[in-house]
Amino acid sequence: MREAPDEDLLIFATSQRRSLVTYNVRDFQLLMADWHRAGKHHSGIIFVSEKSVSQKRVGPLVRALKKLLDTAPRSPDWLADHGLFLK
């Protein structure tokens, strides 16, 4: 799905009730705003900055995601219709 259009990725993630993790901050922020205006719902978007977590190394990304999940609310829909930046 690496080459799929951004909206198709968000549609697929939402259909699976999964949050989407992306380094493509600009495009997905715009898409999230478009969906909000259109009244569409998604399961959440986790934005990752190359400045905080390199794309070249998966280990730090996994650790940062684990830390986020360990501290997240236990509700399965805690990130629904929201976006957040991974630290």
C-alpha cells in the first residue's frame, strides 16, 4: 500500500478501525481537515517527524509507539477523529 493514494490509506485504516502512522504530515493534515469539513470519521492519525524519529531506523519508531500506547487511554476509540504528533 506504499504507493496508494493518501485517502485510500486513510479509508483502509478506518475500515479496519486502525490509526494511521505517517511521516507525511502536510498531506495528511490537509486530508484530516477535509474529512472533518465533510463530516467523515477516521480512527486517528499519528504524525511522525523525521526530526524526532528517523525513517531509517524502525527500532526508535516502535519504541515511541509503544510508549504512546502504554500511556494512552484504554478506550479503543481514544484517537478517533484526531491527530497527534509522536514524540
